Amino acid sequence: MAVYDLATGLRAHALYSQVALHAEYGGVVPELASRDHVRKLLPLIRQTLAEAGLGVRDLGGVAYTAGPGLVGALLVGAGVGRALAWALDVPAIGVHHMEGHLLAPLIEDPELRPPFVALLVSGGHSQLVAVRAIGDYELLGETLDDAAGEAFDKTAKLMGLPYPGGPHLAKLATTGRAGVFRFARPMTDRPGLDFSFSGLKTQVLLAWQRSDQSAATRADIARGFEDAIVDTLAIKCERALDAAGMDTLIVAGGVGANARLREQLQEQAARRGGRVRFPRLAFCTDNGAMIAYAGALRLAAGLHEDAQVQVRPRWDMATLPAVGRMSGEGRFVIRDS
Ligand SMILES: Nc1ncnc2c1ncn2[C@@H]1O[C@H](COP(=O)(O)OP(=O)(O)O)[C@@H](O)[C@H]1O
Ligand SMILES: [Mg+2]
């Protein structure tokens, strides 16, 4: 949950994590997720408004995630968001979850604006997107099987690490030795911008089963796995920048919190003479600020939803309308106006 003002920036944001709720099942249980959203949403709205020092009547519009994702969870947010806007007689806008991630680096970096290449790496997605303007997205490549975050989570699980495994595996990798285990850099030996991470998981499984399964070995395998993913992502990012003819890379989504990925992409950018930008850690993983921000831009462009609750569990980001660009002062300028 967040309050964003285009003139003054982020006013407040709050997060209620369901990690503890889902931990005992080792993954998200859709029905539990929706029911928990029902319980937590209104208190979280009150808390966020109180932190912003605002009342509900101060809101000029309401944005909510309309997709893609689990339909039950989406319906809770869309139902509450749309109803709130109706009651307040302000416009409502359904935001694309991945557009939220993609714009997150801009929230606190007014200098940053398209064109850039975005690497979106989360639990559900691995995509390279050419961003020419806000809302103008061309998919350059994506995963053919597991997402990068999913690969982290599944690999962590098979070595017995707790849910969600990604951050645990990354922490363990810091104590592992580089090069003791060397895994493939999938699909880097041929041209193209697509990814495939499921084979890597199998390689780790075999290495783990054949090993002595000591704590030190587990850390070495974690390091080998992380290096393989990070190298693969970095190679594809470089290719994507070349293909798009752009020099700025932005990284978003939960895996964007990975320290080694950040470090390696910084080094690569320095070597190439380009730049790479990441949102702060809290805005890499799912958060309300990115949805409020993306929604504020779309509302400012005059876009809004009809008076109905509609969600899109599957939603291609390339079908979003292009809405505008940023002026030199960091102000939002609506295209064709
Ligand atoms: N430091 C990290 N290193 C690697 N993966 C991470 C790290 N922190 C979070 N992740 C991964 O990010 C994913 C969550 O991303 P997020 O965008 O919040 O989720 P979703 O895909 O559900 O929208 C999980 O797969 C998690 O393991
Ligand atoms: Mg996400």
C-alpha cells in the first residue's frame, strides 16, 4: 500500500508480507493468500494514510494491481480499489504488475527516464524489455521455462533451505568458494535473448546428490549456482543493450535484490561506458509504491477504468497503451498533447 503524489513524490508506503503464512506449505497457497488480503487490506489502507498524514478524501485517484497474477488475490485488490474510487468519486486505474516493477527504479531517481532496457527478474518472470517511453514496451526475450527467482527458490529447496529460498541461497553463496562447482550458462552459446533455467536446477540436484552434503559443500554449490545465473543474466543484458542500441539498463523484480547481480552489472556498465540502475531493495520485491507510481502516471495521462471490477490474470505488457514521456524537469508530459 502506498500514497504517491506526482508533485511531491512518495508520501507513505507500507507492506504486509504473507511469507510467514505460506512458509509451512513451501509456496503460495492461492486461497489463503486471497483470504489474508481481505483481512489485511483495510487496516493497511488506514495505516498508510495515517503515515502520510492524509485522510481518504485527500486522494485524487486509486490504483490497484489488475494483473497478471492469481485471480483471487487480484479480485480482492481490484474490488477494494474500484469501490474506494467509486465512493470517493475519483478515477480508478488497474495497473500491470510488471509495469509496476519496471517503473520502480524511477520512483526515487528523477533523472532516470526512457529509453532503457529493463531486466525484469522475479519469482514469476524473467524478461528483457526495450522501454522507449512509459507504456511503450517491446519484449526482447524471456524465459522458456523457470523464472530466475523460481530457479533460486527451487534450487534452495532441493538443498533443504527454508522458503522463500532465493535470499537464503544468496546469503549462503557469500560463504561459498567460486569455481568449486561450475554449472552451465544456459543458452549463452547461441544467439538470442531468451533464457532457460530449469536445466540448471537439475545440474544442481545431481551435484548435490553426488556430494558429501556438508555445510561447506552446500555453500560452494550455492556459489556455483548463483555465479551461473548472474553470468547468464549479465551476458543477455549486454546483448539486449546492443540489440536495442541503448546504454541504460534498469533492473527490477525480487532477484534485483541480489548483491552479486548488482555488483556484476555495475562492473559491466562501467566497462561498457553505460549505466545501470536498481530500485532500493524494498522496491525490488513486490510493493505498493511501484503500483501507486505507475497508476499516478497513467491517471495523469487521463487513463482510467470503467465502473466495473475487472482483472486480467494473464496480461501481455506489450498491449498496454503508451502514455507519455518525462520532460527535462522530471515532470510527466502526456504524449500528443
Ligand atoms: N537476494 C536475492 N537473491 C536472489 N533471489 C532473490 C533475492 N531476494 C529475493 N529473491 C527472489 O525474488 C522473488 C520474489 O520476487 P517478487 O517480485 O517479490 O515476486 P513475484 O514474482 O511473486 O512478483 C523470489 O523468487 C525470491 O526468491
Ligand atoms: Mg513481483
